[in-house]
Amino acid sequence: MNKKTIITILLALVAMAGRAQVKSGLDLCLRDEATGEWLIGLFDDYAIYDCDYWDYAEAEKDHVVLTKDGLRKEIRLKKNTITIDGRKHKTSVLTARSLPDYPSKDETAWPSGIPAEEDSVTLRVCVNTYREKAEFVTFINRMFNDKQVKELTSVDALGRFEVRMPVVGPAVMGIFSDSQHPLEHTLWRLLAVEGGDTLLLYMDDKNDRTYVMGGKFARFNNELIGCDFQPDFVRTDEQTIDSTIVQQRHYMEACHERMDSLYASRPNLSRRFRTYYQDYIQYQFAYPMLLKCCWPSAGESQNQLLQKTEAELNPLKWTRSELPLMCRYGFGTIIKYYVSALTDIRQTSLTDPSDFIMQLYQDGKVQLSDDELQKVKSFQTLRANYNGDVDLNNAFQSDIIPILGKPLITQYWDWEQSERSVPIEVSVINSLDLDEATREILKTHTFMKDIDGKSHVASPRVMELAHQEIHHPRLIQAIDDTNQRIADFLAEQLRQQKVAPESGTPASRRVAEEELKGITDGNQLFDRIVAPFRNYVVYVDVWGTWCGPCCAEMEYVPDLKKRLVDKPVVYLYFCNNSPEDAWRTFISQKHLDTDNAVHYNLPKAQESAIEQYLEVSGFPTYRLVDTAGRLMPGAAPRPSNLSGTVSAIEQLLNP
């Protein structure tokens, strides 16, 4: 590098440093009085304008020059006015916690229909907080399967971060501050967004103020922030359905009084806000009653619970709303409770699994070993002559579930269940008073729920039904893509050879089953398994391929591993009562075969010994082992409790 080049670089660095040092000495948020929107923010280190961050090239009391990517903005400040690049705006200074009322009414309806293409939304966030460490979780539900897309981010030195998330049509995006304390999510916001949006959220924890700039729903978002409209929700877990109905009627009366008061004091609230408010209240009104319908108490008739609940809800026409489904925050959950309860009532009982296995064998669809065939026949005889003198459930768990878990038999069993339940659920959705877009999306969720996450492709009859029922090309394409992804995965799995884990990783230190033979004491067995992982914290997960809650928790493991990346943590999995093929397929499909994961599917006696030592009373069970190899007392937090799990592990890493 010659002398001239070095001088040029130094001069450039000096110029950059000079620009970075320009501060405004201002803490000023200005509102455009003509539009009612937040126009500009002039802070000490940077400015916010047009949903972006700008540096200061010059900063005086009444004259500021902003710069960004070679662009310049001339700003002149006078009392109650600001001129930006020659354009004058009448302004007022924002000091309240939210934007004041907008100057005129807005009767714009929510958009309808389903867009043809997926897009993305960009959210920029600026946080002014007392917290020493500020991390945020941003989430949005996918239209196709209603699963959350989540992003964990940390603010930079100036309290800023940016996320970009996929979206189809209007949707609600959530954001909350992540904390080591699970109840300390004090910075919490919901925002309506749409594909192509760029918006900026300013959250001032120190001065208790929050404003949104930009996006197609800027007015609604600012009204949502500014209106403390959420009524108190009263839990009714221990009440009867009649007591719950009485309680919820009082709740609705209180809501209507609050609505009347709010609209009287703020007559310019937009149509979008009023619609959202009414929808939210009806959701909260319906929730406790429909929850009871899904899980009746002993002696309660599900049909009678539904009849009483529908008598309260149907006059409200609560299933229909102007809001797009993905903006009806909470409605997706409650409508699924309703559909589930109606489906349960119409559902016919399934074939006994042992009879089903025997029929598959007799039809030549599957092969059974002599031992497996004998177990099925013995269970059928035991069931036919059952008189209470043996534990039928234990026999089912030990003899039938392992056979039912064999991949090909699992596929046929899942197909059997799908072909009974999916058509009923679809017919229930078709019978409800819903707009066509909502009906299409909910039916798509039904098919995606049935397909997604399985270790085999969907039933041909279910896929045929999907093509008959779903008409929007983007939705049916999502269903086809999901099923094809499973088919591609299985094909690739057959092509790939197992690759040994990288040397030195926790997975490479796994104690082989051969070395564990003969150890039947749970304490000794567990100590031998965790011995190679001194100086690591071990997060233990006891699960089964047959266990729905276990599999649901696995969805949160990638976020947990991302949060603890580069930390000395080992994820130790003990599988319960699961066939070898199903176990290996699940591990691979759920991407649990990472270099910091160790898996065991032990013989029955060792499995029981481990579970007894770990005090397993249900599935899944989570425990922690410290860096000295000591089993910590009590259960560990679940992966879905991200903050609690991270905190518990970090406390063991930094005692």
C-alpha cells in the first residue's frame, strides 16, 4: 500500500468520524397536524424520518441537515412549523405517551380477500430504555399453517434493531421484550402490517411514550397503542358452564360501557379500530365457554355444553367479521376450539389399534415377526376377556404401541385417523357463518396440521379432498409443497449415508450402547452417560415419538439453541417406548441430529431405570445437569419457556 492510498484512507476515516460526532442536542418528536401522523424524530445521536434513520451533517437550534447514503435533507425549525426540503408542515411537539386523536374521521374498511403472492414486512425498532440488556422477540403467524415465525434480536449501541418477516396479506405482528424473568415482558406491542410495509416503532421506556411511523395501518397502530381498551379478563376455570355464562354476561356489559365511554371521548377513532375492538371483546366473551366445550369435566355432556354456549354466541354473529383472519388476534385459536368441539361430537370411534394392525397383516400390507404377531393376538384375547384383574393399559403400552410405531404401520394408522377426522373438520368449517377468505384459510390450516410434521406423506384421499375444497392457488400450492417436502426428505434420507459426527463435539463423545450393557441401576447408568460432558451444562429431555406435547416442544428447540449458540451446552435426549426406525426418522426430520445433541433409545429395562432415577412422572420431562455432572433438583423449564430455560442454563454456566 503506497503513501497516497494510506493518506486517502486516513482522510476518509477522519471525515466519517467527524460526521459521527455531530449531535443535535435535541429530543424532539413532531407531529404533522394536517395528517395526524408522527412526522419526524430529532434525537441527540440520530434522526428518524420516512421510516428510516438519518445522521446529522449539521445541527443548529433552528437548522438541521440530515444525511443518509449520500442523500441530504434540509430541515428548518420554527414554532409550530417545520420545513423539510422546502415543504412546510404545521406541527406540534409530541410529549404524550401516544399520538393524540387524528384530526378527522376515517371510515376506511379493512382489506378483503387473499393476495396471490407472499411478500415481506420490514420493522425498524428504536428503544429508549433503562434496561442494561434489551432483547426482543418479534413474531408473526403464517397464513398457510398458522405457525409463528419468530425472530430474536438485540438492540445495538443506540437502542435500535431491524427485522424482516414474511407475510401474505394483512396480519398482526407482535413484539415483546425478552427477559430472564418470564413475567417481565413489559414492552409489549401488537401491530397490523401488510406485505411491502416498512414501518418504524419508537418505544421510549424512560418517558413512557410510543409512536409508530409508516406502514399501511399507521393510524390503526397508533390508535391501538393510545387506547387502553383491553377489559379485565376474569378466569372461570373452576366454574360450571352456567356460572361462566353469567360471569361473561357481566363482562360483556362492562365492555359495552367502556366502549361507549371511549367513543364519546374519542369520536374520531377509525372504523378499523372500532371493528378490531368489537371483535376482540367477542373473542374474550366466547373463550371461557368454548374452552369448557373442548374439555368437559367428568359427568358433563359436550353436546349440552355446546348448546348452551351457542345460545349465547350465535346472536352476536361472532364468527363473521370485517377483519381479515390474520388480523383477528386470538380468533384463530378460539375458532379452532369451536371446530374441535363440533368435530368431537360428530366423530365416530376409531378402530382398536390391535385390530387395525391385524387387518393390515391379513391384507398383506405389512409384515409382522412371530413375536409381534403373538403379542397382537395375546392383547386381543386379553381385551376380549378383560375382567379388571390385569392392567390393560400397561399391556397396550408395552406390546401394541411399539408395533404401532413402526414407520409403515404408523403411516397406515395416521392415514386411518386422517381419513376419519379431516373430512368431518372440513364439513364443520363449511357449515359456519364465515367469509370465503376465512373459510379457505381455516380449511388450509386443517390440511396443513394433518400433513405438516409427519414422518410420511399425507393420505392420498386427504390430498384429493384438499384439491376439492381449497380453491385459492396460493393456499393449495402451500399444501402441495408441504407434502412434497416430506416426500423429498424421505427420498434424500434413503440416498444419504450416515456421517460420523465431527471429532471433539459432544455428539462424538456419546457413550455407545455396547459400553452400557449390564448397567441396570439408573444412577450409575445416568452418570456413565453424562460423564464425557464435564464442563458442559446438560439439558435433559425425556420424550417419545408417540407423545404430542413432546413433539410440540421440539418446535422451540431451534430458538433455544440459537439463543445459546457457542455456549457449552449439551442436549441429551432419552426416548421412551418408541421403535428404532421411528426414533431415527423423527430425529432427522426435526433436525435434532446436531453436533451438540446426544440421543438414546435404550432397552426397556435401562429406559425404566433412567426414568425412575430422573423422577419422570409424565412426558415430556426436562432436567438439568451442572458442569460438574450433578443432577439439579426439580424439573427444568420447557423449551417453549425460552427466557426461563436460558436463564436456568446460564445460571449453571456462571454460578
